[in-house]
Amino acid sequence: MSAARGRGRAATGGPVSAARGRRRAATGTVLLAVPLLVALVGPVLAGDPAERGRPFTADGPLGTDFVGRDVLDQLLLGGRSVVGVAVAATALAYLLGVPLGWWAATTRRRWLDELLMRPLDLLLAVPALLLLILLSATAPRGPVTLVLIVALIGLPEVARISRAAALPLAHGPAMEAMRLYRESWWRRAVGYVGRGVRRVLLADAGVRFIGALYLVATASFLGIGVAPDAADWAVMVDRNRAGLALQPWAVVAPALLVVALAVGVNLLTDELVRKGPLLTHTVEKGPLLTTASGGEAAR
């Protein structure tokens, strides 16, 4: 009877888990779509940003901000700077960090591994916020500078995570057999190791994007990289704090969009990782077949 009940719970757990996953994916999609649509389409729909009235009034759908500008127009205009910089910085960190990590993991020369990783360890020793302030003080203000700084801050962690995830595959029996069969570096590092660690990198990408979003918002909050009165969600939260009791939407609305963006990305990446294939890779025309259980069988 106990075994039958266990089988019944296992049988009903699948559909329930699938339905929960679909709900999480749908929630994440909606939460992510709203700020992305506002960031992409908002500037087309926004009115004239030069029009100003009295500060912190109820004029307009969401009132006015600290200098009398329409809050709704500022929301429509302020998403591209936050979302665009965070996405570009995350993508740049991965474009540089993943190849470095895979190169360090797949090389058989210890000195090359040390040469690639030790300089990145020096960057890890410096707090991210301190590094952001120091680099921003010595570089020209602008979104390109902010993208480069945030990408540089995230680069060491991306490289080390990529290296740690790739090491077991890069020095396992399958890799040794592929070397014996003289498979190309691209086939070994990208075709085998790359496909094997994609779930780890996908899970890390969601967290890394949130970290980049935090740094971009912090920079805007501190007035680094953007003008103090720029149409920017983080700047809106900072500059309108004084009138929170008079016009809360000037602070709450941009904060909600940033929170929705962060939660939506995490929900979607979690669901993609959960539904993604296990560490499975078939080497076509190669010496080994790596099974879903992680075992290897020679052809």
C-alpha cells in the first residue's frame, strides 16, 4: 500500500510540477515583457520632455516629478539607459569571460592557466562599488564608459565560473579520447565542453544580469555615467525621494519596473535551466558518446 501511494504521488507530481513551471514561466514572461516594452517602445510614445509644470503635483496620469516633468513621459524615456547598459555589459562580460575561462580550463600548460586567471583575481579583490567609483572618476561620462566598467567588474567572475564548470569535462576521459583522435580545439572546447556547461552558464547569466542591473542603477543613483536630471529609472528614484509623500508614483513606478525586470529574468532563467537537457552531448563522428547519466562508452 505504501509503495502504491508513493507511485500515485510520483504520478501526480509530474503534471503538478509541469503546471507550476508553466505558471512560473508565464509570470516571468509578463514581468520581463513589461519593462522591456516600456524601454523599447516608450521613447516613441513619450511626449515632449521639455514641458514642465509645478513639481510633485497630480497633473497627468502619474503626476509630475521634482522639476515638474510628467512622470509617465519620464518612465517611457528612462528605460533604455538602464536596460540597454545592463544587457550590453552582461553580454560583453560573457563574450570576453567565457572564452578566457574555457581557454584556461582546456589548456594543458599550467603557466598559461596561471597567466590567464591571476590578473582576474586582482580585480576580484577590489569591491565592485569601489571599482565603479574609481574608474568612473577617471573616465569620460557616458553610457559606453558605463558599459565597459560594468563588464570589467563582471569579467573575473564570469571567467572563473566558466573555468570551474569546464574543468571536469576538459580533463575527463572523453576529452583525452578526443585528443587521441586529434579532434580540433573548436570541437573539443566549444562542441563538447561548451555544450556541456551551458546550463551552468545560463543559470549564472540570470544572476549576472541582475548584478549588472544593480551596478547600473547604483551608478545612476550616484550620478555616475548619467546626468543628474536625466530620464533614467534609477535617477528618478533618487531625485524624487524628497517628494515621496506628495507624489509617490514618481518613485514607486520606476522602482517597480526595475524590480519586475530583475524578477522576470530570474524566473525565466530558472525555468529554462530546470527544463533544459542534462549534461548530454554526442560527439558526431568522434570517439565517444556521452550519455545523459554522465557515463561514456567507446564506439
